[in-house]
Amino acid sequence: MRAMNWGWSRLMLGVAILALALLGLGCKDVVEAPTSLAYATNPASYVAGVTITPNSPTASGGAIDSYGVSPTLPTGLSLDTKTGIISGTPSVATSTATYTVTGTNATGSTTASLSITVSGPSLTITSHPANLSILVGQTALFSVSAAGTGTLSYQWLKGGVAIAGATAAAYTTPTAILADSGSSFTVQVSDAYGDTVTSNAAVLTVTAVAAGAGTSIATGSLAAARAFHTATLLDTGDVLITGGKNASSSLQTAELYDPTAGTFSAGGSLTTPRYNHTATLLADGRVLLIGGVSFATTLASAEIYDPATGTFTATGSLLAARSDHTATLLTSGKVLVVGGRDLTAYLATAELWDPATGAFTVITNAPLSPRATHTASLLASGKVLLAGGYRASALATAELYDPTAGTFTATGSLTVARAYQTATTLANGKVLVVGGAATATAELYDPTAGTFTATGSLLIARASWHVAALLPTGKVLIAGGLGTGTPATLLSEAELFDPATGLFTSTGSLTTGREAPTATVLGSGKTLVVGGAGTGYLSSAELYY
């Protein structure tokens, strides 16, 4: 009996131990699969280049051990595989797309669909192009300011049509004609993210310029930048531009300016490249080019331009090579050539070119003084006044050539020694001499008295390479050149001499400073100023009204 009780006790103890074991197992946590997953921001819209606020997930069901995403998040964004948080700075704009984020533990997984859009950074126009009003022949400068991330690109449009090559933040129009008035200009600004904004339209107003306005406006440009060239008003009304030099060479080309179109076109080739030569309009409408410099050689050659054929042909040669000389059409139709210099000396010789023979002959009675960069003025008497110029220094002497006697005789001296001056024969027969000295003085030569007397002073002293033009009003336009300072100042200022008062007054400046340009009074009364040197050699031209 005791043995039986003992066995029973042992059995009951085993049952109790087993029950306790089972009870312990029931108390342990059972791993549960996650049942849902969601993100705080969904859909999410971001801007490229801007750091996002971290986007955190929430989940229900069992705890998530790891996260994954498909497809790959936009460039610059990342998913923390432990926490599921999305963070970073998107760097590329992307269209709206759906991304599947999967949360997983040992028992199972769940997913969330997340919509993400990355747009380009904010692109705005901060300053739109403004309406502009200009004169015929001027250019207009439109500009825009824009804010955005990265490098911006631009495309200007005229009347909604893209302008070739106009791809900067500013756009300068070609020289305007009246037909351009009312044109509208816009600009499209784009960024690297594909975003584009279009500016407000700016309207261009173009106004005609009245004669006597006293202003200069741009006109067509030369094909070749040049200075120390010549400009001759042809009987056709066109202006012939010949030779000259630029930074690299002596020029053999010629161009024609059409006042009606306001443009330059090719005018044929000279037989020889030349600058510091002369160009004289002959009685028959042809143009005689004489001497000058070709690269490092002083020339004795001469040639004739024929407007009827548009060609240059050689004519007789000078007996002495020369540059910086003068050439004057006499009442006989012959051309008087005086002075100048070659590579070694200043010349005290003179020659006559005869259109009947095309040959030069030496004038037996030589000029009284060697001189170059002087002036020669045809007087009402038919005589020629030679004044100033340079030899070893600036000269104050003057002399008269008498075509009838074939002689040179002294006349009154300049009040100031001058070289590189200008001389303009006025309607009253007197000659205005301006510049070429260290002072702002000017003077008048009176053919009757044979003397020079001081007149009003220039507003700005001009040492050399300015221009002078007799206007239809009888006034004289003085413009450009070099001042008298050290270093010499390049001048754009212009002034007018009034013979009635003997005074100089200010007028509208040139559009750019120029030395050694040309100035030609057109049939319209406007003055065409061409080329010269400024910041480098110039291809630009302008009209003074």
C-alpha cells in the first residue's frame, strides 16, 4: 500500500511539473507580423536643392525590424533601413512617382505606397525688361534679372520669334529703323531642372531724328575696323571708304556707305594696301588715291576709283613717295600734291596730277618749307593756302600756291604753331584753323588781308586726329580726336563753331571716343563719322544730325 501511494505521488509530481512548464510557455511573447504602414507626409512634394523635413513612418501590428523601398528614391533622398525615415536633399527634379516601402520582421511584412514629386527650385524673374524709346539709327539695350538655383539660360524673342544668338541676360538690338517701332521683346529664362519662365513684353519705340537736333546716333558698321583711312562723298550720294589700317595690317579693301539704307557694302579692292593717303573727288566723279603707307613702305603709287565700274585702276606714279601730304583739286581739274614725308625726310616738293594724261609732274618752284600733317585749303581766288604741319616740330608758317604763276609765296603766320590741325573754308571765304596745338585756341585766315587772327577758343583742346565738317547751316562741327593731356585723352565730345559770333558751343557728343576717323557731310545735311581708333580700332560709324 505504501509502495502504491509513493508511485501515485511521483505521478502527480510529474503532472504538476509538466503543467508548470506548459504554463511558462504560455506566458512568453509570441512574435506578431506587422499589419499596416503609413507615412506622415503622403503625397510628398519637394524642391530640388532644398533639404526636406524627415518623413517618418507609423506602423501597427508587430514591430518592424527593417525597411526597404522600390524603386530607388529620387537622387539625394535616402531611406533609413532601421527606422524607415526618409531624409536628405533631392538634387534632380523628377515627375510624380509612387514608391513602395516594405516593413519586415521575422513573422511577416507590410507595405506603404508613397507618392513623391521633386520640382525644380523656385525660378522667378525679379526685374522684367523695360519699354525703351530710341532714335532712328540707335540701338536699344534690354535686360532681365532672374533668381533661381544653378546656371540660368536665356532666349530673347522679338514678336514671339527667337532671336538667333540672343542668349544672354541682356540683348542689344541692331541699329533701329522706323519699321522697328512697336516691336515687342520678351525673354525666356530656364534652369537646369527644366523649368522656364517668360518675362513681360517690352515695347520698343523708334522716333525719327530732326535735322539740327545736335545729336549723334549709330549707323551701319564697317566690315573691317579701320583708322587713317579716307572717306569721299560720291556724286551718287554714297560715301567711299578706302584703305586705312588696323592692329594687324594695312588695308586694301574699300567699302561704300548707302545713306538711304544706313549700311556699308563691299566697294572693291585697291591695287595697293594704303593708309595716311589722300583721296580727291575729281571733276568727272572719279576718285584719285595718292601715296600713303603700305605696311612699312611709303608709296609713290596712285590709283583711281571709278564709281561706274566699282573698280580701282593704277594711274601714273608720284615722282617722290610720300604720306601725310595734301592733295587739292584745283579749278583747272588738276590735283596739287604738296609735302608729306617718307621714311627718312620731310618733303619740300610739290607735284601736279593731270587728268588728261594721268601723269604727275614736278612743280619747278618748290614750296618754301618742308612740311607734313599740314592743311591745304582752296580759296575763292583759286589759290591754295598751306598752313602749319610738322617738320622737326610743329610749324607756324603758311604759304600760298598760285596755280596761274605756278609759285609758292609766304603769307601771314599762324598765331600758334600747329600740326595735325584741321582747316575749314567757311562760306565767307575765311579759313578756320582748329587744334593741333597744346592750347584750345583757334584762328581765322583772312585771304584779303593775308593774316591769321585768333577767334573764340575751343571748349576742349584737341592735339590731333580730330575731325571738322562744314555744315549746311554754315557752322563747323569739331569732334573727337586726342586731348592735350599726358597721356592724351581720347575724346568723344563735339562742339560747333559759329562764324557769326566767332564762338564755340557744345553740341551732342559722339557715341564713342574716336581718333583718326573721317567726317563726311551727306546730301541730307547729316554728317557721317566713320571708324578711327578708340578701345582698339573701330568698325562702328555714326550720324550727326
